[in-house]
Amino acid sequence: MAQRDPVHPADDAARALARGLLASARHAALAYTDPATRTPGISRIAFGLADGAPVTLISALSAHHAALTAHPDCAVMLGEPGPKGDPLTHPRLMIQARATFAPRADHPTLRDLWLKTHPKARLYIDFADFTFVRLTPISIFLNAGFGQAHRLTPADLVPRQKGRPPQGPPLS
Amino acid sequence: MAQRDPVHPADDAARALARGLLASARHAALAYTDPATRTPGISRIAFGLADGAPVTLISALSAHHAALTAHPDCAVMLGEPGPKGDPLTHPRLMIQARATFAPRADHPTLRDLWLKTHPKARLYIDFADFTFVRLTPISIFLNAGFGQAHRLTPADLVPRQKGRPPQGPPLS
């Protein structure tokens, strides 16, 4: 079998693309373990960043809330295909992550950050059953189209900061 | 906690919406079990129907090919949010499924069906590492927006046929 589609290490273009997908995503697909069957389940979730780190806002009434409570290991996929062309040529970022429910004391801070990028969440963000959940990246796979697969590290997703070694171009 | 978002049984409108999402989807998010970690993984896959039943075309070079080979239980999500409005108000269909690799002898028949809905797949459909995989639905969850969640059965996804009891309106 020809190795037409090997996985490349991260490079500056891959890091910039991954950070762009991360910064622009407002929703994601979430893969979780169904606690009833221990087999995979999937949901659409809201997605955003808090201080550069992935976070979601979910309802305690959702299937994925119960799932993440039982099994915090999960995965998210970001990056929507456009209406034209083969959907598999559009870039997407897959992040295997671990979910941590944010303590209620963090809710006001996260709420203010969240509403800047998710203004329509104002309708339900203060309902008592809505909770922020941090999704800490463990391993990252970027598929930028056929033959353009990259394995990234969690550090590759973090924009360069003062005092840190350069890791790629700053986000536009 | 107020039960604002209970899960309803299937009704004719839910069945019609689910069948419409199924018939129009050309790609899906796939949740699988990562064989290396036994935790959830996620990929974008091509998605179509063959004789009304869900099927995908995947490369043996993909992470999900190895995963489905090791653990055939999986889940797919169909239904893309549009560019406007809260993405969580757009309908999506979540199907917990079991993957079965189609025998090579079925490839020519599936190939011809697939190309009717995925004409751009002509570029790679005949590569030796591409295989059709049937995704047999086990349980189905339709989320048509806040407060509009329905539990469906595999039979709810199948359009009414002659000699079968009616299950809802035919697809438009």
C-alpha cells in the first residue's frame, strides 16, 4: 500500500492554521464515552477559548454532561467545511482532551469572557444547570486536506508570548 | 433543576427531519475509540446512503480505519449549522452505530451508488486502500434545537415502503 498520506510533524504553517481554527470556532463536535454502553457517543457543543484554553458551556440536562462526569476523556473536532468542494479537503482540528468541570466560583469570569464571543448565549448562560467545562488538550491532529496531516502538541496551540521561545507566527 | 429539555419519543415531524438530514448529509463527524488509549477519538468522514443505509468510504491510512477495525462501535453526527444564528439551534442527528467493513466484492456496486452523490470521490475511490464501511444504526438521538430532543429507533430512519406499516410522511 502506497504511503500517500503520512502524518507530518508540526511546522509553522500547521501551527498557524491550527490556532486560527481554534480561535474562530464557536462550536465543535464532541466525542465521548456513553456511560450506559461504554461505546462512543457524539454531540454538538458550543466551543470557545478562555485565556487561550478550550472551554465549553454545557447543560446538566445533556447526554454529554453525564458522559463527561463519568469519563472525562473526550475528543473535539473544529473547523467547518464550506458549502463548496469536497468536505474532506477543508481543514479540521481534532483534539483529544480531558474535561474538567469549572468550579461555580469561576462562572462569573468565564461568563464575561464567553459572552464576548457567544453573545446569543445570554439567553441561557445564567440558568442554574449550565456549567463551563475546560477541555485540556492531550494530543492534537490537524488534517488540512488530503496529504496534509500533522501531529501537533498542546504547546503548538498556544500563541507565542513574551519570554517564551518562538513557536511560529503570531495569529493574524 | 427544572426539566426544560426532556427527550421526547419520535413523532412524524421528528422522523421526517431525521430522514432529511440522513439523505442530505455528504459528510459526518465520527466518534470512535482510539485503540492506543481506549479513549474517544474523532474524525470527519464522508457519509452517504446505500439502499437507505448509512455508509462511509474511508482510507486504510486513516486513524479511524484502524480504530473501527479494533472497535466497531462508533457514533456519527450529521447536520451542519448554517453561518447564522446560534449553532446549537440547528438540527443534528446523532447515531450510535456499529461499523462493518464491506467485502471487496461489494465495492463495484457501492462505488456506483456512491458516485451519484459524491462525484468528487472519483479522484480516489479506486485507490486500493479505500474501503466502504457500513454504519448500522443502533440508537438515534435527534436534537432539533433547544427543547426539541427526540429519541428515535433505527426503523424511524427508514422511509415507508410498500407492505410496511406507515411510520411517517414520505421524504420530500
